[in-house]
Amino acid sequence: MNALLAELRYDTKFAELQNTYANLFSAVGLNVYPITEAETLTLQQLEDQIHSAWSELGEGLH
């Protein structure tokens, strides 16, 4: 049970960190998702482009 709670706390803090990054980027006017024509992409293509954009910013989601 303690391991489960620790993982939950970790995931919550990681989500808060990502939210803070998004707020910071928004505040300075950075476009963190420079994706064009998102409406025509498949979900996998969109995921790949978002992951690539975050990796280029040094975040590295995976």
C-alpha cells in the first residue's frame, strides 16, 4: 500500500511539474506545440509530434 501511495504522490508531483512548465512557456510566449494541420493527423502522428517537440525542449517525456 505504501508503494502505491508513493507512486501516486510521484505521479501527482510530476503532473504539477508539467503544468508549471506549461504555465512558464505560456507566460513567455513560447509555442510548445508547433504542430501544423493537427486536424489531419492520426492520433499516433500527433503523439509523435508532441513527444518530439517536448524532447527538443529538453523535457523528454519518455
